[in-house]
Amino acid sequence: MGIILGSMGACIYIMRGLGNPKSFEGHSHGTARMRRRTKAKKLCSVAGQIKATEGVECLKDESVIDEIPMAYKDIDAFTAAQKDLMEVAHTLKQVICVKV
């Protein structure tokens, strides 16, 4: 079993590995960034962050703008691309996000 974490506004997947020997019986543990932190800070706004994280209790200010959901790959597409490595056991809705 494994957990694939998304961005501040995305769901969380609990995954079950399929034991594919070509991947050493493993799978990814999280989505990758589409934008570097500095680029995300330049391109994204606090207003966009507030909209993207609606319903999630988290900081919504300049200090975490580099973690905006648009800075990461889409978790649904990311997970679907690994269907030969794992299957979804559960999907969790994110309600809180703490960046330390």
C-alpha cells in the first residue's frame, strides 16, 4: 500500500501496488512539479490560490504561493498513467494542508 499526495487542492490516493517486477514492485509517491518554485511565485496570485484551494483549510498567502495547485501535475492523470503499477484502493478528499 502507498499514498500519492497531490497539491494543496487535490485529492489523495491510497494505492495498492500490483507487484510489477519492471518497476521493482513499486510506484510513485507523489506528483511532480510542472513549474519551479520561483516561476510559480511569478505566475500565480493569492486570488488564484484562494480559488484553487476552496474547501481546504490552509494558508492562503504569499508565503505558500509556490505550492499552488497549478504548480503541480494533475494527480488524476498522473495516477492513471501508472495503472500498470498500481490500483486505487481509496480516494480521500483533502480538507487541511499544513506546510512546514
